Amino acid sequence: MLAWHVALLPAAGPVIGMANADGSFSLDNARVFRHATLFDGNMVETAKASATMDLTGGVRIQLAAASKGRVFRDRLVLERGVGQLQGADYLIEALALRVAPEASDASAKVARLATDRIQVAALAGTVQVTNSEGATLARLEAGRVLEFAPQAAGAVTPSRATGTVRMAGQGYILTDEVTGVTLELRGSGIDFKLYVGKRVAVEGRLVFPAPVGGPAPQALRLTTIKVLDAATASLRPHADAKSTAGQAAGHAPVAGGHAIMAGVVITAVAATGAVAGIMMTREKAAPISPGR
């Protein structure tokens, strides 16, 4: 009988790493002090102290104070607070969005701002944000911070991007100024040659993956294209856009600029008021820093 009952107990599975904190934290709702062994699917919740999780593959994850997340061998599902990740082949998932550094020396920080918004900061290297289908929503270089607000289920809003039209082989592309995502531009009846070198605002349906052989992995099938007046940043219909004001190729992203990718509203945020500030506010005693 004893052997039969033992056989019914759930197996813990292989160890995936260790959690450490300068104080107590919760592991699957049980309070632990300073150290704990991690198994796939453990829920980690911090209180006044941050926690560091070192996984067997060399990935380091950190949770700020007052944060909560479920840790798996390939991802951290962030439910509350702020998480930081350093290392490739791992990601932080929040609001069904996936945040992953592109190289082993890259690191990202993710904050749950509310039930419907997150902020993502690239601390080092390049960080990519994708949706559950694998479409790239943003590529952040070090120092950039973006806010993501997925729209409610069933909402249908065209994807929107801003950038300078360029030729690429036999096609035309645009790299969005806010998200850093390069899109192939498609649309029936549009003569894209007229827009090469011009800064434009476009709307349409995101196509992922793009048609085989295209110049970019994602495409935007346009419904609207408008040339931007660089001096006033106002929209002008193509018919009125005969000046060369919007033809400059380099336009740095500014705080407040926004785009929409696959139903997610993405806004550029000034670094001084973004995730780093949230981390320090919540965790003055033991701030998390890359490489700690």
C-alpha cells in the first residue's frame, strides 16, 4: 500500500537551476529562505528582496522585489512586477508576448505595468519581441525602451508603421522608426518608385511570413501610404507631396512615437522614465544590474 501511494505522487522532474535571494521568497506558495532548487514550472514570488535564478544552461534570470513569475526550462512567464534576463535561447513571456535577447551577451528587462501593458528595455545587445505566432513586433537595440499594449481579442486595427522607403532587390522595404522592424511593402496599384527616399506613414495588414523570395521576412499589404512633411511631422496625401522635405533617410525614434504591429500598440518611451526607474523604485536595497 505504501509503495502504491508513493507511486501516485507527482514526479518533481529534473532540476533546471537554483534560486537565490538576500532574504525570503516563495516557491510554489511555500516560504523559503535564501536558496532553493528549481524544477520546471515552479512559481517564484518575491517580497522585499529580489531573487536571482541561475539555470543549468547558463541563463540568468532576475526578479525584482514584489514580482512573480513561473519559471520553465525555456521561458519565464512574468505575472507581476519586473524581470530581467541575460542569455540567448531563453525568453520572458508576458501578455502572450515573448521577449528574447538575440545573443548570449544581450540582456532585456520586462515590466508588467498593468493587466494590459508591459514595458521592455534592451540593456545590452539586441532584443526581439514576438507574438505567440512568431511574428516580430519589435527589435530593440541597447538603450531603447518600448511599451506594448495588446488590443482586446476581436479588435481589428490595421498595422501602422513609419519610415523611409528603400529599394531591396526587386522589392521595396521600410524599417519602422519605432519598432526597428523591416517590412516588405506590397499593394496593388501603388507605384512604390515614387516613394523611394521619402519618409512615409503606412497602414495595412501584416503578412507573416512574407511571400517566399521577398526582401524581408514580414510584409505589409498596404491600404494607405502618405508622405510625411519632415518640418511639421504632419501627414500629407501623396498627391500633395511634391516637395523633398520628407526624403531624409535617418530619422531617430523619439519618445511618444508609436506603431501598431499585429494588433499591438507599441510606443517609444524615454529611458529616464522607463523600466530602469521602476526597478530602482521597487528594489532600492538590492538593485538588479546586468551581469550581477
